[in-house]
Amino acid sequence: MDIAFIDGPTDPTVLTRVEIGHDDLILAVPQGDPLARRASIELADPALRERDFVDYRADSGLHAQIDVACAAAGLARRTVCEAQNMQYLAELLQHGLGISVLPPMSVRAVTAQVSTVRITPPLRRDICAVTAARRPPTGAAQALLDILEADISSRRGQSTNRPSGKTPPARPGRQR
């Protein structure tokens, strides 16, 4: 693996992590659902206890993060279906199979049929690029990391030459 994009936890002895962004997860419900009228909801809200949930696949970092947050809020989700990708999950939601906690971008294609409700307090998902910790990234992977770091820095109004300690060093003797 040269580089991967993930949203879950990592072992720093195995992977070097570069934070590239985040988003706040939302509750997605079919249009017309009583929860669709809400501006926000807490995961501990009793209105969620008897609801059917459609979840993203169980082996994902996203699923694990949602499990931890729901357990901390005392919410035992009743999962009626798991989807292998976000497109299928959004389609299950639009057809009324249940409700779901997921990234807001996941429902962009079905916004006419699915409403989103802000979760409070926010449930943040960090998005990261990772490379192998035990070897330097390839030239192409390092070039991509450099572009990401420059873009992130420009959006934050910072210099791209800041010593963050996050971007792995370029491989010696390689051109980028």
C-alpha cells in the first residue's frame, strides 16, 4: 500500500496518519418521518429507541465509531439491515426501510426523499490519508501528500512549510 484514505483509528506503529478533513455525522430519515421536522437530535433521545436502523457494513471504522457513540448515549440500535456501500444505504433510507447515522455526503443523491437531522453534540468523523510507518512513501504518494498538505494549509491560511510532523518525509534521492 502506498497511500489510503480512511476514517477510522490507526496504529501509529503501522500507519502514519495525515488529517485531511472531517465532517459531522447526521441522522438521515425518510421524508415525512416525524423526526424530519427536528432541527437536531441527541443520540440519547428516547425517540430513537424503538426505531429501525439501517447501518453501514459492520467491519468499517465508521460503524465502530457510531457503535461507540450510541453505546455512550445509552442507545441500543435495532439494526434491520446493513449495506455494503453508501449508495445502497441511501437507497434503503429513501424507500423507508429505517433511519441511519452517517456522513452528510452519503445522502446527496437522494435529498428529495431523505431528510437530515443534526446530531448534538456533534459526532465528528475524521478523514485521513495513511502511509506505511515503517517505510517512506513512494515518490507519487509523497507528491500527493504534499499537495494535500498544501491544500489544507491554504484553507487554514497557513504556510505550507510548517513543521507539522504529520507528513512523512520524502524518500531520499527521489524526484517529485
